[in-house]
Amino acid sequence: MNTVVTGEFEELLEVEKLRARLLNSQDGQDAFQTEREEVTSQDVLSRIENVILGIVLSLSRGEAPVLAFHSRSHWLNVRFHSNIGLHMGSDTAVNIVRSDCPSSIGRFASTLKVLSTVYKLVQSNTYATKRDIYYNDTQLFGSQRTVDSVVDDISCMLKIPRRSLHVLATSKGLISGDLCYQEEDGTKMNCKSSLTAVSVSSNVYGIKNIVSSAKFILIVEKDATFQRLLDDEFGSKTSPCIMITGKGVPDINSRLMVRKLWDTLHIPILALVDADPHGIEIMSIYKYGSVSMSFEAQSLTVPSVMWLGLLPSDIERLRVPKDALVPFSKKDESKLSSLLKRPYVSLQPAWEKECRVTGLVGASPRQDSVGGWGTPWTGCRSLNAKRARALFHSPVLRDPQTVHVLAKTWSV
Amino acid sequence: MLTLIKQVIRLLMVTVHHSQKRQKGSGNVKGGLLVSVSAETAGSPSDHVCGTVAAAGYWCSECTFEDVQREVTQNLDSSISIGSPTDPEQLSEFLDRCGPLRFHISFQVTGRSRVSEGDWLKTEQLLHRLSLVHAQVEIYFSLKLNEAISQKIYRCRAHWRFALLGGCIGTESALYLLPGPPAGPSGQCTQLHPVPGAATPLLLPHSLVEMGLCGTISLLPAAALSPCVAQNPNWPAQLVDIRIFLYGPSNLPLLCDAEERPLSFLRDFAHLLSWKEFGLSGVRCSENSTEAGCLLSEMVYTVEGSEQSAAVGQTLLLFLFLQHSDPFCSQLSDFVVSEELLVQNLDRILQHNQERVKVALHSLLQCTLSGSLKRQKAQAKMQAAIPVILSSLSSVVSSSSSLAFRTTCLNSMKVQDTQELGITLKQALLEVTQNRFMPSRKCNNKCLRRASGDGDVDGSDHKHAPLRLEDSSRSLSGALDHKELGVEASHSQTGGESTTVKKPRVAGVSTHPSAHKQTHTGPWMPAQHDIPGLSQTQPTAAAHTACSDPVPRSLGKDNQQVHCSHHGSPALTQSTLYLTT
């Protein structure tokens, strides 16, 4: 009995040490986050009025009004900082949207439409989803994607987080595990059910009273893997944890949620993604952010996210059968070569090595392959304890404590 | 007389055409063609009509015209005799401008002869049509009716030509008597941008082969839109009419007279193509004006539903060039006979090859009108977006509780309330979007920027007005000012080849035929200041405007007799021309 208690105590101690270390490296980011939240409704209204005034003044001078947006698609506009991730530089290139050009006037009109909608929402202190805005004038926007992009552009242009624009987005992510919280409207959410997951809140900023005894957070790339882990009652078989999936490339709410949990709980966050370029990309988005949302990196990235697996080197180490591998497509190869140029990859030799291994293998485990190799997790599950340990002893996962904790608790 | 002149021109052009085919690629060599007629009609002491046709310069330097001379003299009517030009100075001036004389014939009709205005109008129209596809040749037409003189010069500047079929299509929209684009705040393009189609071989019906028409026949289409609105992408533009210009194998216009019925193939053309593909509801045959000052085409079609549009009306010029080659023809008479046979039976040939012609025209129209279709779609986008922009702007301003913001908005637009603000914003936005100017390399830009208070003519009247062709035409007609004349004078100094125009000029005006008419101070006179006896203090405008109508002119006294000659320089001396106004 004493041995068991001592073991659990050591385990918790190791986790606490890891938390403390991760926290130390995040101090700068927290300060930035605090600064970002100080945008009042009056600020939002003033900034929109400035944009409108600029247009009116242009017209009064007989000039065609234009809107200038920071370019959100160029790596040249992005800087990398290990504590923040990918963030937009101060001297960024801008995209000009003209009002007198047939190819851009639609964008110009859409932007103004969204701006006026936001203005009203902020004035009346009400919220609308991007879907609501789209259905307000489907002919103008053409597709939901246009609204998404326009809202992000406005957020970037006004330097205001989307939440402050009173624009919400329907979440696509799911969350489950040892977690209870309260929505802004007072609704209590309990994610402890072992069978069904809860949708990530569309108002993450409004979440309060988070209660959890989870020891770690597990980000799962794919919804299928996530469901499989739920079915296998992964949470109840291991130490208490929180599982979250953004169902592929994560939406803003899933990323905000991960960030919120980190800010509140300060527990290790592990990413379980496919051993292919897209898996690495998705894990990087949680950890370091994306180019298009780099202007809001401070509220979206969690640089403490750790790459659990499945590592490309595991494919060889675990002797995954060749017929269970799917060769890379040209898109995969192109993605890999783009990954190798990323600043965060070149700064981390272990990542770089794994990426190069990915290139050498030139294939990823097939989803429906026999022998339980359908997903990284099912792959892990089919392994014996020795191989599982080998998986956790990855060179990227440089935290022996975490490995120790997981190796002991994750005794599938 | 008209028939004779037409006959001479035809023989001349057939000779030049076949000579060019042998030489290959001499289409860009410049030169001139002179047609001069002098008539003393009933009531005058000497009742006669004299005519001169001359060709000079390098465009026909390789031709031998003995056959033409022979053909003409052999078929002369008894009342017509070969003589000398009545106005040697005129011929001399012509040679000075166009180069060495290559061909010349003068003839005289003695006794009472009927000279109707319609005859000369037809000659003028023939020469005009000829000039469109022989832009490398300056064509001079002079008509002296008793003491009244009327002159026309058809010339196109060197850089405004489009080489095609060994000749050049003139690309100056004014050559086609078409209005230029509406005056705007920026430069305008007064040029056509022809799109050549693919030459389509035509099959000869058996009956024609049996009649002796042999060789290969093909149809080369080319099209151009006028006015060019490429530099003003946001101007609403709409195709208003289509004009067909049909040219025979020697690039001679077919010129269906008003009395003649147009080719049935051309009448069916309205139903031949699927117009909806080109964004048009349909076309219908229209009346071809044969009045003076109108360009005669073989067929005119009006685009249905274009009458009520406020958009800039565009004309589609559709050139159809027939090409014929018969290796067994070598004599001028053979060429003329086969060409006549071809032209007489053209309708049957076109009907026989209806599908081929349809495919060729469809493909060409797709290329030519694709830009118009894109423009229509762009216009639709603009029209859909502008109300959204305006309502969004008004919405924010109206619902704002910031006094400073609202006041600044109202003050900047110089309005009292938000309702006025909405109206003013709409006007301002429409103006800035419509007047967008995009310089294009292929377009010639005529800057119209008005220096403040200089009183120059520009499009400022249209600044807030919808773009209407009628308005612009009105503006053009009133835009012939002194600057314009000055430019033409400098143009003349460089022999019509000047590419740099330093003086400000009015776009869409300078190249208008009426401007041509007005700018000549004498018969083919090089420059105003070179005219002895013409006082610098004379009202130039009076001198210029006089030429648009026949004007009396006193001729030099030292005229020399010029006899029929060809090949080589004429023994002409420079004569001085005096202009009285």
C-alpha cells in the first residue's frame, strides 16, 4: 500500500516539476495576453469609425477609397518567437482592396457590410455567429468562407480579437475528460462523460470557473482517433486527463480552448498526431500558430505543447509493415518541404530530424490497415508494453518525467 | 465619268494587288492616290468634265501600268478623250507629298455631261472605303464643281495601322466616322484594335466552276470594336451595332449601293449566329445610311435592346476579305474577269459555305466580344456592390453616437444631414468608380486634363453626367478649337507621319474626318506658314471651316500641261497655290 502511495506521490511531483518548468518559459506570453484583453467596446466603435471616416474623406477628395489589410498569407510578414510562436511583425506588407476595381469591389463591399454589422453588434452588446452574418446577405458573400476571411481581416486590421468584434463561430472541436466549467451565460458544462464528448464552446473567452483534476491534456488530431479513445474509455484507464480534438486543422475555438486550459490549469499538453507532414503541421498550429492568424498568436498559441507521437521514426522503430503504409502524394511532399523551411523546425534539431525521417520513409501508416494500425493511438494500443515505452521514449519528447508518468499510467 | 474613274481605280488596285502578291510584303510602303475631278456644268461657257487619277510613291513602285493604260484607252467612250490634268499644281503638290509619280491618267468629257452630286458621293465613299484597308496610302479626292472646291484626304498615321493581307487597316476610329469614347477626366483611346480571324477556305459551287471560275477562294475575317474603352474598365459599355465591310480579292470594297439589295447571306447573318452566347439578345438588319459624311458599309445590324441603354455604345466593325488565287491567271484582263465573276456570284458562294463562314465568324466574335462579356459581368459586380457600400457607410454614420465623427463626415462632404450625406456619397462613389483610368500599352492616350481656367474643351461637362454617346458626340462637334488645328499643322509638317504630338489636343477630335477637312489650308498644302500670300493675320478658322463646304479658290496662273505619264518623276515644277477666303 505504501509503495503505491509513494509511487503516486512521485508521479504527481514529477508533473508539478514539469508544470513549473513550462510555466517559467511562458511568462512573456501571459503578459502580452493581458495587454490584448484590454479592448473596450468604445475602442472597437472608434476604430470602425476611423475606417469609415477614411472612406468618406477619400470620396470627398474625389479619390477611390481603399482598405489596407495586413497581408495574412505571407511568411514575410511573420516572425517567430519561441515563447509566442508565429506572430505578425510590426513592419508588415499590406494588401490593398480597391473600391473601383471589379475584382475587389466585392471584397470591399463585404468588408464594409461586416464592419457595419459589427458596429451594430458592439453598440447593442449582442453577439452573432459568422454563419448569421453570412445568411444576412448570402448573395453578397457568396460563401461562408468569405465571411470567415473578412472577419479575420477586420480583426487583423483593427487589431481587435474576434471576440471583441462580437462575432462568434460555431465550434467544430470536441472536448472530453476531467473538466467542468461554466459558460458566460451561466450554463454549467461537465465533460466527464466517458461516452460522449462536448462541443468546444463558441465563446471560449466567456468560460469561467474551470474545475479539473486532469494531469495532462491530450490533443488528438483526428475525430476518429478521438472517438476510439472515448470508446476505449481511455480517460478512466489512465490518469485523469482532458482530450480535445479540432477534427483535423483546428478552428479558432479549439485553439482558444487549449490556450484557455493551459492558462488556467498549467498542465502538460501532449499532441497525438499522424506521422505525416499534415500531422506535424496540425501539431505546429496548436503549438506555434498559423500564418493567417499570426496577428492573434498571443491568444492562440501554446508553445508548451509537446509532440507525443506518432513520430515518423516510430514507423521504423516499431516495424510497421510496409503494406500498412500509404506513399506520400505530391501534396504531402510539398507540405514536408515547406515544413522544413519553417523557423521552428530549423530551431529544433529533433524536429528537423523527424521531418527528414518522414521524407526518407515517404509514407504514412494507412488508416484502415490491419493489425490495429488504423491510427497512431490504435497503433500504440496494439503494441506490447515494451514497444509502447519505446514510443514514449522519443527524442522529441525530451521530458523524462512526462515519459515516466505516461509510461506508468498509460499501461494499455 | 464616275464609271470610268471607278474602272481606272479598279484596274489600278488589281494591278497593285497582284504585283504585291508577287513581291510579298510591300504593304507597309507608303504612297498616295489622287482622284481629281473638275467640272464646268451648264451655264458656264465651257461645259466639260475633266478627271485625273494618279498614283505616286513606293506602294506601287514595282507595278507596270501599261496594261491599265491600254485597258482604259481601248474601252473609252467616244465622248471621252485622254488629256492633261486641269490642275498641274495640285498634281505637283500631291507628288511632293507622296513621292515619285508611278501612274497618271487624265481624261476629259466634252459636251454636255450630267454631273450629279450622288455620283461624286459614291466616288467619295469608294475612296473612303478603300482608304480603310489601304492605310499606307494617302488618298486625295478633289472635286471642283464650277468654282466650288471640295477636298477630302484620307490618311492614317504610320503607327495607327494594322498590317493585314499585304495592306494596312487604319486603326484610327475617326477614319470610320465613329465617335470617340466619351470625354473623361483622363486619357482616351481613339484607336481600333483589330482582331484577325483565321482564313477559311471556301468551296466553289459546281455551277461556278463550269462558268470558268477556278482557283482557291478563302475568306479572312477581322473585327474591331469602337470606341475602345479598355482604359476605362468601369465605363458601362454596350454593343449597339455591327457593320460589315466586305472586300473583294483586290481589297476593293463591294459597296452595295442603296438601290441594290444587299447580299441575302448578309441579311440572313442576323439569324446565323447564336447571339446570346455573346451576351446579346439578338440583332436585326438596319438601314445603311448613304448620306454624305457617312461611311457606307455592306450591311448594318442594330443590337436589339440597345436603344434605351445609357451605356457607351460600341460598334463592331467586321471586315470580310475575300481572297482568290488562280495560277492560270496572269493577265490583267483575266484577273478582272475572274474577280467580277466572283463578286457577282459572291452570295451563292457564301451560301454554299454557310457553315464554314459561320464557324469562322463565331470564333472571331468570341475573341472580339469576350472582353465585352467580361466587362458586363464586372459591371454587374460593381452595380451589386455599390449599394452595399453606401448602405454600410450610411448605417455607421447614422447610428454613431460620436458627435465628432458625424460632424467630420458631414463637413467633409459639405452636407447638412445624413440624408444629404447618403446622396452625396452615392454621387461621389459612382463618379470615382466609373472614372477609373487604367493606362494600356496598346492604347494611344490623349490627355484631356484641363488646366484650370484655360477654357479648353474637355469632358468636364460630363463629369457628373451619365455617360451618353449623344452627349459626347455633341461635345466632339464643338471641340474643334485652335489647339486642334495647331496640332494638325504640325502633323502636316512631318508629312503625316508624326508620332509625337507635343501640343495638347482633344481626344477623339483631332482625328475626326471633319477635323481633317478643316485643317487643310490648301490642296495638300504642307504647312500653313509655307503658303505664300496667305496672311498670318487671316482668320484661320474661316479658312479651315471653308473646306468642309466647297469653296471658291483662285488657282495659280503658271500651270503647266501634264500629259499622261507613268514610271518616273514627272517634269512638274512647283506651283504656288493661293487660297482666298
